[in-house]
Amino acid sequence: MMPGKIFFLMLLILLSGLSASHGREITRMELEEVTDLIMSPGCDYIYTLTNCPSPQAEQMRELIKDRLRKGESKEEILSYFEKVYGTKILAQPSKKGFYFVAWWFPYFLLLDIFIVVGIFLFLWRRKNKKEETDTAIDPDMETILEDEIRKFKERG
């Protein structure tokens, strides 16, 4: 075979492999991996695209299938829907800007509560220790107590 024919044959095999990957069948798991992350406008943003029975949700699922067949990633598809419908379309908002604060707020709140309780307990204990040291035994009472202890030991 001539080098030109080999090159042409290899190019033909390469192109057929690329077209086969773009025309591949998308599994239900691959589709649901994306549709579980997108809320359905056809169901008033109550259900994800996976669970919404509306015709609009079906059209959106078909659009996602087509985009997956073309080789788009999950992030690219989510970005497309976010641009078209806004952030309310995402089941889990991105963790940037206001959504970063909203996402981490409960954890910061718990941390703050532990810090405030810790400071309160530390100050309360410190106050109790100070009160204990302030209540020293009166010297007259101490001598009476020592006398009583001595008498008790002499008896027993």
C-alpha cells in the first residue's frame, strides 16, 4: 500500500470513531446525574427534572441528552441552564458570592455558639474560683477546729 492510502485509511477510521462517540446512547444513570441537579420550571421548581412529569421537563431532558451526546460535561450543561433560567434552576446553588455565605452560615453559627458558651463557662468558673479563695477560714475558728480534732484523736 502507498503511504497516501494508509493516511487516508487511518483518517477514515479516526473520523468514524469520533462520530460514533457523538452518536452514542446515553444511559439513564448518566442522564439522571445531570437532571438531578436541575430544578424543573414545568413543576414550579418543586421537583428536579428527573422527577417532574411535565412536557417541558421532558423537552429539557431531551436537550440534556443531546448535549451529553455531543460530549458536553455536566458543568457545561449546568452553566448553560443557569445562564438561561438563573440560579433558581440549580438544585444546589454554586458556592460563590452570596451563596457561599448562605451555604456556610449554619456552620459558622454553630462555631460561634460553641465559642460564646466556652467563654461563658470559662468566666463562670473563674468567678467561682475567686469566690472560693475569698472565703478564707477565720483564725479563731481555725484554732477551735484544731482543738476539736486533737480532742477527737486523744479519745480514739
